[in-house]
Amino acid sequence: MRITAFWITGRSGAGKTTLAEKIAAQVEGVVIDGEKVRKDFNDDDFSPAGSRHHIERMVRMALNHERLGIIPVIAVVSREKRFRKTMQSRFKNCVEIQLKGGTMWEGLEYED
């Protein structure tokens, strides 16, 4: 089955964007970067609800690309495993790449 989306996750500073750019160049895809999307929407809500809203917004953007036959490469800190899997299930065939390393903001946990 053909991969229709990549989901790169991990803690802050783990190298998600760098890897996303390399993958997108290889598959002629498009990078949807969590940090850039937050900046574009002037969104600094890192609460659990804010993070879920942010990821849902990114998934809507990525699904539009998938429908057009363009492979989205999503790079985002998606710290809730169950929610991450639910969002990934919306794609035809999404592959998750989880990077180790990086840091997490004080008081927040990341679920591997």
C-alpha cells in the first residue's frame, strides 16, 4: 500500500522539521510544520485542549493535500498517544516516525 502521509513526532528540538524537509524533498511532498502553523495562526495555547485544536487544524490542512495526491509530511509535538493515533487514522495510509531526544516543557509529559 502506498504511503499517503508521514507523521513525525517527538519532543521539542528532536529534529522533526529537519527530517520532514528531507522526506518531503524525496517524495515531492509538502511539510506541515507545527511551529510554523502556530506562528501563522498566532497560537500560543499549549494546554491539552489547545494542543488538540492545533493538531486538528494541521490534520485538516494535511488531508486537503492528501486529497490532491500531495503527500503531507506533518512535523509536530503530538504528546497524547491516543489522540495522535486517532488523528492519524483519518489518512488513507499514514506512517508515524517518532524521534527520540529533545526536551519537553516543564509540567508537560510526552507519551511514546
